[in-house]
Amino acid sequence: MSLVGFHARNHPQQVDRHGPRPHIDDRATTPEDFATLHARFNFSIDVAASAENAKLPRFYTIEDDGLAQDWTGERVYCNPPYSSIEPWVEKAHGGGAEFVVLLLPANRTEQGWWQRWVEPFRRAGTLEVEFLPGRMRFLKPGQPVVKPNERPPFGCCLVILRAPHTGVHAPPAQPRLEDVISDIEGKAA
């Protein structure tokens, strides 16, 4: 197979600069998939929901702004808007929750938000990443069932942060090679 003439295209959800995409972002986890997660984690709040797709009695809508709310002591379920994932992952680190389970697309590991907020903490062992089998199905607004061939073009993963992770900030960037050499040379002088 030749890649000559191939032009990579970002899925609309991957391009944060285009702004929110309600017709894409407002997708609900199916009741069956959520029931499996809830049985395992016993969530107390759904922080990125709409009145139509909320999975728990307690939830925050876009009007409530789940990012501005206090998550202290909560057992958080978060299926964030995929057009703007980074603020939700960042909040999960410093929101004070007992734990946060984020349902995220698994095909974004090269993106900056993953490299800043997931990968360094995964390597340090302070968060878990579970890649889910197959491709999950999501319900469109007002749709009671998922129709055939409506799976997203990517798999999903769970990013799980457990207390104590409050007040965690992104790790410092790795030092530049030039700075390391300069520091070594300065100490040798």
C-alpha cells in the first residue's frame, strides 16, 4: 500500500481550535457500558453531562460548568467533551476527588494534553490507564439505541486517578540538553 498522495485528516473531535461541537460532544455512554463501570467504581457524580444523558442522580451540565465545581471527596465519572479534553484531565489531577475515572479516546496518545497530563503520571505510577476492548458505542442526543455502524473510529480507555493526587501539577519539562551540558561544564570549571 502506498502512502503517496495520502493527506492526514483530523477527526472533528480532535481539533480543539474549532471550538465545541455539541453534535459530537453530547454523546452518551450506553446504559450497559455505564452499568459495568458503575458496578466497579460506585460513582457519586457525573461531572460532564447533560440533563438528557446524565448517568447519575447528581451531575453537572454545561451550564453548571463541571470544571468550576468542587470535586472534593467525590467518586467522579467523566466522559468529557472530546473537542476539549485537556481541561478535564487537568482538573482531575487537582480537583480533590476520592478518585476520577475519565472515559477518553484511546487514539490521542501523541497529543499534547496526553503527553502533559497522562503519560508522565502513568510512568510514575500515579494514575492508571486501561485500554478497553473493541470500540464502545455512544448514544446521540435523543437516540434510545445505537444504530448499526455508529461506532466511533477509535477505541476508548479509562484514565483513573485515585487520591492522594490533589494539588498535583504537570511535572516540569525535561531539561534541554544544552542546559545539562552547560551545567556540567560550569561545575567542572
